[in-house]
Amino acid sequence: MSAKPLRDNVLITRLEKNMETSTGIILTRNDDADKAKVLAIGPQVTEVNVGDVVLANWNKSIKALEDSYLISVKEIVFVFE
């Protein structure tokens, strides 16, 4: 299913890397947990592009699809280059 955000909204997906300890325990939370990849942008968004890796305020996000979230561009605090 494709999605097209409206106004100044951005569709993002969380970038998570599972880490495994030497004893086999899988840790899903790490330092990169707040990073996200931009999947789609609304027509009023000029600050980020599709494919950018960003740091987002997840407290203001809305779950849109199975593994993606909708967030206002104002809640994106950093773009990684």
C-alpha cells in the first residue's frame, strides 16, 4: 500500500539494528533507536527529502501503516548527511 502525506507531514520508518550479546540475547534498543528513514513527504515539506535519515521526536508521531509513522516536519530535529 502506498501513502502520500498531506501538508507538512512526513512518513518515516524507524531504523533499528538488533544487537546480539555474546550469550545470544538479542537487544532491540540501542543508540540509533531514534533514527528514521523518510519514506514520503507532503507537498509543503522542503527541509527533508525521500531517503534522508533523520532524528525524530517519536512522542509526536502517529502510527500510519504497519511499520511506518506519520510526523510533522516540525518534529524532525536533525538530518544526517
